[in-house]
Amino acid sequence: MDKKEGAFLKLQLEGIVCTGCAQDMETILNNTDGILKASVSFADGTVSIQYDPEVIDKKQVFYTVRKLGFKTKIIEG
């Protein structure tokens, strides 16, 4: 099965305090239906997410990150 390229969203995170938090967040997002790839940068305080808009929309992706306990804002996408 080929992975789709999908749509892209980059969020600024507020409240990420350790690399462990970043790794946990990445694992949870990568196991979310419709998210093709998530990459969290602890150093930059950002998360880059590639997603399938036929499965999950931009708003759902945004709120999925918010539900993990982080204040977020869209910086790209």
C-alpha cells in the first residue's frame, strides 16, 4: 500500500517541557487515524504533521494536538 502525500500542517506548541513529552506526542499522533506522519521538534517547540484530508481534516488535526494538553497555533498550512 502506497502512502499518500496528503496535506501539511505545522503548529507552534506552548508547554512542551521535555524530549520525552515530544516523543510521546509524536507516537500518539503517528498512531492517529488519518495522520500519515508527525514530527515533533522539542528544540523549536513545533510539530509538523502530514495528514490525509479524506480521513481527518485540518481542524481535527489541530484539536487532536490541543487534546494532548498543549496550547497551539498554526504557523504553516
